[in-house]
Amino acid sequence: MAFTSQFVVLFFERLLQASPVLTFLAVLILVLGLWAGRIEGWRWQDALYWACITGTTVGYGDRVPRRSMPRFLAVVIALVGLVLSGLVVAIAVSAGTEVFSHLGRH
């Protein structure tokens, strides 16, 4: 139980430290999604949904851009989403490694 509680505390501390970058990337995904949705004529809710699905690289296929610019934006959104996901995973691994090594010394 000690590992879990220490990990959660450290993980969220590090997320807070990285929050300016993480927030920027998340907002960038949403803004690019709104831009693509405006070009495609989608409702803003559908555009945000599409941006989130594309940013996580899930891509259900229920919303598909037909024009060139939104397709390009989809690639950018997916790349930004990979960076965002990678940062969160890196923070989790770093926190887990630190807590694990700290517990191993005691």
C-alpha cells in the first residue's frame, strides 16, 4: 500500500509541475479540432469529440474529414496527442521508478 500512495502523490506532483506543457498540448488539440470541424461544417461538440478521439489515435471512423486541410490537421492532432500521451507515461514511469527505488533502500 505504501508504494501506491507514494506513487499517486509523486505522480500528481509531477503532473502539476508539467501542467503548463500538458495544458498547452491539450488546448492545441482542441483548437485544431475546432478549426477542422469548422471547415467540415461539423457542430462544435462533434469537432471536439473528433479531436479527442484523433488525439488518442483511437480513430473510430464515425467522423471523417473530407477536405485536405482537416486531414492535415488530423495528422497534426494525432502527433500532438502522441507527445501528450508520451509525456504522461514518462511522468508515471519516472514517479514509479523513484518510489520503487526509494522503497528498496528502506
